[in-house]
Amino acid sequence: MKNLIELDKKHFIHPTSSIQQQQEKGAKLIVEKGEGIYLTDINGDVFIDAMSSLWNVNIGHGRNELAEAAADQMKKLAYSSAFSTFSHEPAIKLAAKIASLAPENLNAVFFTSGGSESNDSAVKLVRHYWKIQGQPKRRKIIALKRGYHGVAAASTSVTGIPEFWDMAGHLMNDFIHADTPYWEGTEKAITSLRSVIEEEGAENIAAFFAEPVQGAGGVLIPPSNYFKEVRELCNEYGILLVADEVITGFGRTGKFFGIENWGVTPDLMTFAKGVTSGYIPMGGVIVSDSIHNVLKEKSKGTLFHGFTYSGHPTAAAVALRNIDIIEKEGLVANAKAMGVHLLEGFKKIKEQLNIVGDVRTIGLLGAVELVQDPATNKRFPAKLQVAPKVVEALHERGVICRAVTYENTDIICFSPPLIMNPSQIDSMVEKLHDAILSVQKQLVHHTLNEK
């Protein structure tokens, strides 16, 4: 183990991690194997993977079916390019399958290797769409504050979390972010979006990007009529609506795609993560028939956009088997039912503890907010780092989850595998209760010492 820790420190630059922390303390966890909802480290310690690793291991860990699908495809055709109209059976079948699952009139798929590439591709596709129709000024992209869309050049700029801009600055121009006052109702959220559109000029705007549920922003669930009004607003101004389904797709919210919870059809949808349950990298963009028709009629010559692994045959084979499992095991319905059960557990914790504010779930995507005063929603001073302390306390109790502290919030996020059952949820909730209680006691002690 010591050798692995030293090799990690010397040679492995971790994504979205503190380099200083890695150098001082080594890797937080060196995972050796996964089975179902559990991860086991090299010491033999077992953890509930309450985040599905990165919101993505929808069918759980250790599914031999996906390993077999990959092996079978690799033996037959591991890789072949999709450039220059070359094609192969797995990508064709996967595109058709995704089209059959997507909302009506979304029937054509461009494949990528992951979520960041998917959102970058969507930016380029919508700008190209307007350009070939003689409207090249339609380049601006509107997104939401606290939205997360990836870390490539365009997707970093679409992201509405300033911490992701600080590293290297905005990498592309013409990206604007509207407020996300979901907690203050639809009217204020729509007013914010409308004011941005009118200020920038609808004739200059290519598209509006939004996650059906803001994941990395803290599992922020929109008001029930928000997306219907967004759709109407986009129609009014002739703006394309892009739903970022990278986290919410493939059953996570109790619907196959998150936007279906609000009965809205976007013009494009981006996806990744759950399409293969993270077993192999893959993502994509689904476009409407109307967009596809414009591309077919007016996009002359070569479409100069594509990735080496667009439509990767092995990834496509794994995705097909993964979707088959989601359907045959009823995991979308299970996510919906277990989400209700999880919310009941969260509500009991809120009743029993003094520092729990809003609790929420939609399918197996949920959050618990920690506040100084639940009656007024008064937040803790940022220096106390309450949410990270609870995450650490959970880690000590064998649960892996995630803290969000943007804008002085203390949010604990949950996104467990869709195979969760009631007893597993009860175990996770019990550990969450104990972890929050331990931090609550620390805070009382801290307050008494300050006095």
C-alpha cells in the first residue's frame, strides 16, 4: 500500500483534486474493487458508494454482463473510425435505441467520449445551425449560475460556477449566465432569464443551456412549471433549448431523461455518464428532427467536428447492454420509488436534528442542506466548513458522498446506484444521521468555547 501511495503522489495528477492535499496526505482512498452499491479499498474496508462514483454508475459496480459485452465486441471489432461516413453495427443500433427512448422528435445522435465533449459539441452544433441559415450573429450562449456543464473549452464557459473559471479564465467568448433563484419561485427565475435575453438581444443568442436538475451546483430542483415557461420563452424569442442530461439521463430522476419530469421537449439533449454506467467512456448529443433536417439540407461538405472515439464500437456495445439492464431490471421505476423512500429518511433526520434545513430528492438524486437556523435558513460561516466535516464523518462510517459549498452553502449530495433497495437506503440514512449528529455536537462545543 505504501508503495502505491508514493507512486500516486509522484506520478498521478488527479482531476478536480487538491494537489497539496494529495502530496501531504496521499490518496484519500485507493479502491480495489466494486460490487453492487459498494466499493472496497486495498485495506479491505467497504464503503457505500452514495454518489455512484461521479453520478454515473447507474446499474451498480461489478456487472459481468458489461464486461462480457465489451469482451465480445473487442474480439469482433474493438475499434473502427466513424469519420468519412464509415460506420459499424453497435453505433448504428445505439443511436437508434437512444432515439427510441428520447422525447418525441429527438431522433439523431452525435457521439462523443463524455459529458464535456458533449456540451462542447452542442455549442458548436447550435452555432453551426444558425450560421448555415444565414444568421451568424446568433453565437451567444445563455446558461444558469451554479450550472455545471464540463471542463473543456466551451463547456467550462457554459458552466456557471466561478471556481471553474479561476484556473485558466474564460476560454471562449459570448457566454452569459442568468440567475438561478429556484428557491424564490418560477416568476423570478424566468424574469432573470428574460432580462438577460433582452439585454443581449435575441437575434444574437444561439441557445439556452440548462440541467433539468443542477447536480454539481447542489442538486437544485426547479419549480414544477419552470421548464414549461422556459420552453415558451425560447419559442417566443426563437432560441434553441439544450437540456444537459449528463447526470439526469438514463433513469437517475425516475424518468429515462430528467426533462421528462416536466413534460418538455428540448431542441437538443446532451448525455454521457449513465449511458454506460461509467464502465467505459461515452457521451453524445441528441438533436431534433428540425435541426437534423437543416443540417442535412444546408451543411455543405464535411462537418469539421468529431472525436477519435465518436461512436466507439466497444463503448456502444457496452451502452446497449447497459440500457438493456436498466430496462429489464426496472431501474427507472426503482429509482423513483427509492427516491421517495430516501426523502422519507431525510425528513426524519430533519425532524431529529437541529442543523438540517431543506431536504429534497427526485428519483435517486438528493440533497440535505445544513444551516445554522432551519427556521430562517441562516447559513453557517464559511470558515466552519460544515458540509465537508459531515462528508468526512460519513467517510469514517463507510459512506462516500459529496459536499457542495458554493455561495456559502453547506449541501450534502447523494446519487447512489439505481439498484438501491430499502434496507440499503435505511443503512445509508442511519449513517448520515450519525454523521450529522457528530458534527452538530462539535459545533455546539465550538460555540461554547467561543463564549
